[in-house]
Amino acid sequence: MTYAITQTCCADATCVAVCPVNCIHPTPQEREFGSTEMLHVDPRACIDCGACADACPVDAIFPVDRLTGPQKAYAEINAAYFDGTPAPGQAAGSPNFHVWDRPSFERALPADFRPLRVAIVGTGPAGMYTAQDLLLHTNAEVTLIDRLPVAGGLVRYGVAPDHPTTRKIGDTFARFHDHPRVRMLLGLRVGEHVSAQELSAHHDAVVYAVGAASDRRLGIPGESRAGSVSATTFVAWYNAHPDVAPDAIDLSAERVVVVGNGNVALDVARILTGDPERLAATDIADHALRALRDSAVREVVLLARRGPEDAACTRPELLALAQLPDVRLVVDDHDPRVGAAIDSAAPGELAALLREVPREKVDWSRTPGEGKRIVLRFHSAPRELVGAEGAGPTSAVSAVRVSGTGGEVLLPASTVLRAIGYRGTPVPGLPFDEATGTVPHEGGRVAGLPGTYVVGWIKRGSSGGIGANRTCAAETVGTLIADAIEGALPRPTPPAKAFARLARRRAPHVVDARGMAAIDRAERALGDGDGRPRTKLVTVGELITASRRRARR
């Protein structure tokens, strides 16, 4: 019996490394790997050994005969990926998980090369894959830095709470926190507590993995009205991010319009319309759970500028949206191009998944009906966020003016969430490309700043999921090591422990690995009483206080 990869695939290729018969594709060596939404198991070649399921960091791989309900679709998705392709040849795999031992120096760094001091700014997936590569393949001493007093980045604050298995990759990263060659300095802000120049002076190399903290703008009139909120803020709100206040989101409106149809937009729609009691067993923020229980939202409209054939979401997320209990998913049939694109979609194409979804010509003059529903409206570009009649330019949103086949249409709504992508922000001391929201680089190397590198979304833009950061990190680390071998890295002059002393003088509440472990224990203990995996601490003060509580002996 073959195995199948399901919804929560992170595409980091751990499964590829352990497969003894090379039946999981695309591999990191194949061109399609850089753009794939998930990996696939070839049922013709799978030998049912289970190695991939054991190694999967997000529990996304199951025997086909154990798939139930909505997951059964993934048996067909895996098989369809290989239709018309020859069965791959046999290939030996290699183990992915390691014990702490002598570094293997697989990237040609000489074994007698002096230990490098490398600082990594950011503890999300990009930063942690970089740390993993350095620790497993070199003798580098790594300092992990984060502006928040807790590690995790987008694994902690970006993954939807109803995707708990995706969060499990955080456990894989957490094993590096107490590595003997790692020092953690959490709650340290580069550009505030220490400068980029000071950071570089104390290390051979600095890798910035700071992600994309802002959102893209619509660039339409009324975008700054009250009630217009970025999806990045909404996601941070339900994930208990310290930067977003518990009362930042108003759910008193019956209809919410979400501009965008990528995975984040679908996450937002799912959280807004799903049963809050299903979220009660997750690590969703307490304030978000209370608000969702009292929510008046009955309809979420997802606006897409283009047609269903160009939808930005992945198949797993669209399948999950179509299978929400007690939530109707409908396609607004306002444009003949919508139905034509769905009906003509080839098997395996994303639009084909919408064939069984009801189509309706929605009357937007009516208030949402009974029950909850999600409306997919394609070929609808937002033109303006309109305020109440006679109100000023800074008044609250009352409707969204969108394009349509018969002209412009007003969609009444007092809450609009912008979900058209994340965007990087300038990093103090580094060059920045305003057009792309990234730091200019060559293979991860920042031009004009020897020993300075970037990885993740600040390097390549906000594209690709968790696993894409693994190959991104491999490129940056390869560049860094090549520079080290060529003698292009500036050698630090202060002693190795000097930076930690400097950091603690500038940021007295900095959190180390023991403090991070204490936060983890505190949150898990808070969650135990309610049957939850953890209850997240919301404020910086709460996190710092918890970090100081050491385990009782």
C-alpha cells in the first residue's frame, strides 16, 4: 500500500532525503521544486517502508488506506501528479536527522578552518534552516537573534491555529536552541539596541532572516479608512503577536470583504467562518477565541482580480475551504468567464476543484442570509473603499466599489481585509529595494557589505512556504562558506563573549535558551488546564516574566 502526502506538506524535502527508492518528487535537484506547492509520492514506486512518514516534520504523510474524509482526495492528487511520467529509478536516500557530533563539512570547508562566528537575525524558518546548515556542515558558532523575546517567527505567528501539524516543524527547529555551539539573544533589536555595524564588528558574518513584516497596499482611494485592515494584522491578532492589541479587530459586521485569494486570504476566511469551538483546542489567542465566539460575521467575500484559472491559493487550502462544516462555499456567477474557466479546467488544475461548488448570481443589495457562507468573486478588482454618504474622507468603510462585467458594483461591508501579500521593510544599515521590498543581493551576499547576507523573504520576496526556505538557506550558506574560504570575511576583533555582554548591557531583559525553554513550559502549563497544546502569552512583559522562571529542582 502506497503512502500519500496530504494538506499540511511543508515541502522542505525531509521525506525526499530518507526515501530509499526516490519516489517523492519534485526533489530539490529538480527545476519544479522551487515553485511546487507540495511534494508528491509516486504510487508506482512506493515500497510502503514508511520512512517518509517517520521523518516528516509536520505529520503530512499517511498510508493511503488510512486516509479518511477530505484527505482521501490526496490519494488521487499524488497519483495524478505522475500521470504520463516514467517511474523514477532507484536511488539511495540519506538520513536527515543527526546527533550532535563532529561537523561533516560537506560544503568543502576545510576541517582545520577556524570556527566562524555567525549571527543570524531572525528565528523563523529561514533563520533556523540557515542555523541547521551551518551547525551540521561547519564548525561555526551561531548567535540567534530576534527582536521579540520568543523564537519562532512565522511558524509561531503566521501559521493558522487550525493547522497544528504545520506548527510541528517548530519542534524540529527547537532542537537547535540548546546546541552547544548556539547562543540565543531574544528581545534584542538590531537598529535600536545594537547597530548593524556593531553586529558585524563582533562576527565573521551576519545573516539577516527578518522576513517581510509589512503588507502590500492596494493603492486605491479610501484604503486608509477605519475598518480597512491588513491581513497581516489579522493573522498576527489571532496568533497572539505582541505587536497587535487584543482589541485590534472588530467582528461586529455581518459581511467581511477580503481582497485576495492566496493562502493567507483563505486562512482568514476559514478562521472567520469556522466553528470557534473547533479552534478552542488549538493555541489560538484567547482574545481572538472570545471575539470569534461573539462574532456577527456570517459572510466572507474573497475578491480576485483575475479568474479561477489564476487563483493564487494552493489546492490543499482550497480543498479545506470547500469542506468546512456548516459553511457554504459559492462562486459568484456574475461573469461568464468564471464558469467557462471552471468547466474547461483540466484534471489536476486548481480551477477544476471548483466544479462541484455551487454558482450563484449574488444580489449584493441584500444582507447575508441565514447560516455562514464564503463567496468567491473572480474578475473583480477593487476600485475604492467607500465611506458613508456625506461622511468625510477619513470616515469608516461602508462598502467596496469593485469592477464587474456590467460596470462597477458596490459591495456593502464595514470591514475589509487586504490580503494581497507580505512586504519586506528596510533593515537598518542595509541597502533596500523599495520596488521589491527586498535587500539587493547576489546569491545571498549583500553587495558592498562584506560578511553580510540575507535569507528568506527579505532576500527573495514573500513567495514560497516553509520548505522553500531550506533551499534558500542552502544557497546563502554556500555563498558564505565560499567567501570564508576565499578570505573575504572580515575577522572580528572583540573576544567571542564580548557581544553577549554588550547585548545584555543594551537590552537587560534579553532572553536566552533557558529563558525560551521557561516560556515554553509556562505556555504549555497554561494550556493544560483547558485541554489545549499551549496558551500563548500575549505581551512582551508576560513573555519576559515567564522567561525568568527557571525549572524547580
